[in-house]
Amino acid sequence: MIERNIRGIADFLGALQKDQDGAATWFRGHAKASWTLLPGIMRSVSGLSEASSLARFKQSAAMLTERSPSSAFDWTFLMQHYGVPTRLLDWSESPLVALFFAVDDFHKHRNSDAAVWCLKPTALNKNANISNTLEANYIPSFEDEELQPYATEKLRATNVELLPLATIATRNNPRIQAQMGTFTIHHTKKVPIEAVGDKSHVAKYIIPSTSRETLKKELKLLGINQFSLFPELTSVGLLLREMML
């Protein structure tokens, strides 16, 4: 696994250019470099299963949505959107989006190194024997057959613990479109993505705590901010508040 320190955007992009091999790459930012690539439900200490969370969420959310989701996966996306821990991990096709999430809240994590993880989705999926001989960069969607064993209602019916998969979803809201969002999904096996196989599918770029504020200022100059990634009224308020402090 490649691991490097970065201190500025030019430094980061130069390292990416040096390390990439032309394969599709996704990115995820962590406010703390020590955090692993495990989804929220697997980091939770409550013991509440995704099936139980889904049932409770449906109970309260059904009357608050204009149109109810049509599948368990759609419900899972909705839960993820509103901050409920699920088996999904958010990724982006943009390295700068991931960098923003890594350094955004530098006041809260000012003494911690941050990190941007890079993932080769097709290489991850080969560990789970998911590939396509006709398409080198094939990545299944949530509508495809390969994902069906990962559906909430199918988990108990699967006799084996499957490895995490990289997958794409319809970008059906402004937030996921702005963030160029993609996903990985875990099955029942609690294994961090960086621990799968020979680890060649991931790279980690560590941001020293002393560089966090500098990187956020550089991103601001490039128009990467709270509102550009969360095009909602709440973000307008947060952005203005930040400008006034």
C-alpha cells in the first residue's frame, strides 16, 4: 500500500499523478488519519442492526417523504443521506472533494493528522471475484445481480461472509451530484477495506495537522467549500457564518 505525506494541493496532485496507473480511482477524506475504512454501522457500539435501523427509519420517515423509496437499497441511501449509520461508505471521483472532507473541520481536529484514501474500485472488486471480461473498468450498480446478496433482506440468507464491493448509484439528488459520489458496501464481514487482499487497491495520503488550515484555504481559492458540495440553504448559512468569524 502506498503511503505518503502531503502539505499542499500541488503536492497532493503531484503525488497522485506519480502514483496512478490510469485505472479508475475514487477518493475519501478522513478528519483523522487513524480512522479505518469501515462503514458507520460497523463502528457503532449500540449493537443495533441495519435491519432494525431500517425498520425504525421507515416507521418515522414514511410520512415525511413525498415518494417512498422503492427498494431496500433506496431506503439505505436515504438513511445514509440523513446520517444514519449503514453498511455504505461514501467515496468521490474527485480528489479535491475528498481533500475538503479531510481538512474541513480543522478547528475541531487541529492536533490530529488527516488523510485522503484512494481506492481502485475494480481492483477491490476482483478480491470478491467481481469483474467483466468485456469491460476492464466494470463496476456494478445497485440494480445489478452482483449486489443482490448485499441487500439488507438477503444478508441472513447468505451462508458466507462476502468481501466489500465498490458500486455506483444513481446520482438522484444535488448533494451526491455535487460531490461526484460513489459507494462501497460491506456485507456482514467486519473487515476494513485497507485490509482486503494484498492491499494494492488502496493508497493513503497523510496530511500533517500543521497543514490542514493551509489546505482548506487553497481549496477555498478553487471554489471548493461547504456550499459547492452541499448546495442547500443550510450550507449558505454555514458559509456566511464562517466568513464572519
